[in-house]
Amino acid sequence: MYDAVCFDNDGVLVSRTAYTILHEAAWQAFDAAGIESPDADHVKSMVIGATPDQVQFVCETYDLDPDRFWQLRDQVMSEKQQNEARAGRKTPYEDLSALEALSVPMGIVSSNQQATVDFLVDYFDFDGFSVALGREPTIESLRLRKPNPHYLERAMESLDADSMLFVGDNDSDIAAADAAGVDSAFIRRPHRRNHDPEPTPTYIVDDLHDIVSLCRYVEP
């Protein structure tokens, strides 16, 4: 049915990072930039889902270079997440081993930092993924992240895939798959038990074992 499968990373292959940790990282980014008492709402806007316009506004408010500040923010965020993995609080899901039964190329497409994706793939010794894409530490990457299909299309090209399935746990994952013209599977991890995805995914699955069944490419 599919000649490749790609997965979002956080919330699909590995557990998500606690919001409090990411919020703390945003505070530290301001501190590292020399801003000792930033407005709490400005800090909150830099935690998750920041837009280029928000970054520009915040940096104008504190007379910061936007490109430098965002690079610093991404660096601190990545370091925090790496520390969470080392501390055993950010771990792979137990069903990850199910993917060993797939005989098609696999990839990772994340809106997290490329440095974070690279670290997690290496630290947890993920085997079998031919490509693992995250965001560059640039403001432009905020325009290209999901639901923009940019990174998903890059993965498709790298995997030489004509018919690909994308597995995610966020609405933006499903929207990116729609924009790229590929099928999607919304995985109901514990944090998504009661979420109704929008747009409607091709499939809704309980775990990675279901993905293996969907692909119909189980090794004999």
C-alpha cells in the first residue's frame, strides 16, 4: 500500500517534553540574551508555536537581534530536551520495536530543532530511519514547519517515495500530510485519547502495531 512511512517524533516515537521545562527554557533564553525581567506574556509566546511576527515584535521590544535571539532560544530549548532524555524523563514509547517488522523505508519529520532530533536518534540508537528532519535554528524555519509540507516533501524526496504514510499526534501533522498529498494516521497516545483531529486523518490508530498492520509490509 505504501512505499515509505514517516513519523512525527515527539508524542509519536518519543514522549513529549513537559511544558514546564520548555517554559523554563524560554525564560533562560531571555536571560542569556541579557534581558533580566521580560514580560511573562512575551516569554510565553516564545515557548511553543512562535510565529516570525511574534519573534520580531518581542525582539523589537527588547532591542534584540531577531536572528541571534531565535538561534539562542532554539539552542537552549534543545539543550533542555537533551537533558530530559539523559535524566530518563523523555523516553521512546514501548511499542517502537514494532517498527522492526516494516520492510519499507522510514523517516522522521519533526517541527522540533534539528539538533534535538539528531540527539534523540543517536542517544536512543534509533535504527531503520533513513532520514530524520527537524527545523533549522532560523526564523524562516517557523514558516516552513508543519502544517507547511516543506519538510515532509523533503523527506519524500529523500526516500524516493511515491505513496507515503505520515504518522502524527497533532492537527498540524494531519494538515501537512494533506498539503503534501499523502495519507495520514493520527496516533492516540495517552495525551491524545480525547482529541478529535482536524482535518480528518486517513486513519486513527492506537499504537505503532496498528501502523505495521496498515502498511501490509510485514516481513514473512
